[in-house]
Amino acid sequence: MAAYRVVLPVGCTEVTLVRPEDGAETVVRFDRATASGPLLREDVTRRLRDYLARDPASTAPALVDLMVRDLGFQVAPLAARSPIRLTVLDRRAVTLWVGGSTLTSTSKQQTPFALTLPGAVQKDDVRVVFRLNSPGTDAPAVARAFRDWAAR
């Protein structure tokens, strides 16, 4: 018997398993209430599905899921065609933007800290971009570092 671990995309509530020997199918449905942590709003999951449609290798959905469920970030109301804005309030406020291929810091107060993190690329006076799926950039570690920085 072989065991497999599969990470499902954000918002996935149904999986069809197919046995290769005989083609037998089993449908597994997940109730949204069984998910751990806060759930993402439907408009956010729709945006994340759009990211995946454009780039199936995008890690943005998993990153947003981690930031919301594990790190306590809140998703701001979405603006048309804008990246997803996530904020966390602690001793300091942190705002990060997640697009299909980037994690971006746009706050002047965050810039000096952001530039200390691996993979940081300064685009202008305040905007610091981290390319998702880029060598040298560990986006989950960057998000955790910002969360820790907010708490200091």
C-alpha cells in the first residue's frame, strides 16, 4: 500500500480519487466548517483561483492561506485588479500585498526591515518586492518575519 500527501488549493471542497487499476472513483467532499482557522471569503478564493489559472505553479494561494490561518493576517476588501492586501495589527501594524507572483511591502515604516530579508528587491523609495518561486526567496519565512516584527 502506498500513501500520498496532497496539498489542495485554497477553497477546494471536493476531490475525486481514481484508482488506476480499475478506474474506480471515490469523491471526497470537505465541509468548509472542518477547516482549521479562519476561512477565506469567497471573493478572495475567487481571486486566488484566478492567480492559479494564470500560473498553475503560483504559490500565492498557499501563502495567503498561511498568512490568514496561521499568522493572523486579515484580508482587506479587494479592489479590482489589485493584489490581495493583508494586514496584521500588534505592537506595529504590517500591511503586505500578495499578487500572483509577488509579496510586496509598501509601507515607509516597513522598508528598512523589509530590506534585511532574503530576496528583497527595492523598487522605489518604499516598495520592496519579494518574487514568489524565486531562488533565495522563502515567502512563508518572509511573512513570518513580518509577523514577528509586528509583535516587537
